[in-house]
Amino acid sequence: MLGGIVGVTRFVLSALLIPLAGCAASKPATDFTYQDVPAERIADRIFLADAIAATEGCSPPFSDVVVWRPNFISPPPPVDGGCGGGVRASAPWEYVDAVSRITVLHDAVVREWDTLLQTGPEAAETRAATATLLHCLDRAGFVQREPGEPSLASYGIGSGDAALNNAAQRCSDDTSYGTRTATQRLRTLKSVLGRHESEINDIARLRPVLERGAHPDSGPERTRFGLPQ
């Protein structure tokens, strides 16, 4: 008798799961906007840095999410693009609110990204890549300058020593450190962006608000974005 009940139960469950599976299969796929964005365009395409820069007359912000191969000879510019100031202070509230929302998303992504790179397998991969670069410097006659665990900083890379920076760049190119590091950073960044896809899609809708900048808002656009008339 029990076997009959179990058999019926399995049949009913199977019948229920078939339409559920069909629903799952027909569920619209997410657009994964962030996945196909070139490494050098992430700040502009996802965080709308280009629109902010054009409106405020500054260098594009959020450059810390622009992934390049490490360059020890000519380091990238500072993260702060010099935006804000008088332009933003006098802009309509919806513009300021849009920039604030983008900044909050950017800061959350960067915090999660840093945590991911500094823990578990990603941290081990970073250490392995760094060790390869430092061993190359050892062979070139450069030694660790500061006590503690060997690192780029303890070797003095980035301290202004042109000979050391040039050697580090050669080692980066010769050992594939640069390519390896850039690939890891881009992969992990896109992994973190994947956790925020809904927010990224919401941010994309703010581009017209940013492009209007400090200009008075028109009725139709305000209605479109749910802004009060």
C-alpha cells in the first residue's frame, strides 16, 4: 500500500515539475549588459562617467574601474576626476540625485571587488603572479628594500626610482604578469558587476538626466523618469 502512495506521489510531483520547468526555460534571459563592455569602457558605459564629465567639465570619474595592464613607468591618473564643485551645486536635484545613486553603486562594487581580490583563490593567484614578477627583479639585480612579506611596495616599485620602474615594466612584459593581472582584475570585476545587474540596468536609464545636466527639465522627460512636475 505504501509503495502505491509513493508511486502516486512521484507521478504528481513529476506532473507539477514539468510545467514549472517549462516556465523556467521560457523565462526571459537577463541582458548581462556588463559582460560585453570593453575593459577601458566600463566607467563610461556602466557608471556613465563620460556623461558626468561632459556636463561638469571634468576628467571622467571612476577611473579605478578602468582595467589596464599595469604600467609602472607611467601610472594611470588619480581616481578623482575633479568633478563636482559649482556645476553640481547649482544643478537640479534630479541630476545631483542621479550622480549620488551612481556613486553609491560604484563604491559598493569597488568594495566588493577589493574584498574578492584579497581573499581565497583570488588572493593566492595575486600572490603567485606578484612572486613571478619579483623573482624576475631579483634576477635583474633589484632586491627587497623594506622588511616584511615581499611585495611591489617593499621592493620600492612606484617610489620614483626610474631604473626600478623600467625593470619592473620589462619583467611585467616578459613574465606575462601584466596580462595575467589585467585578466584577473577584469574577470573578478565583471563577476562583482553581475551581482548588481538590476542596479546597473536602473543606472543606465539615468543617462538622459545626466546629459541634460544643469538645464531646466522638460515635462515629458520628468514624467518618463517618475520625477515630480
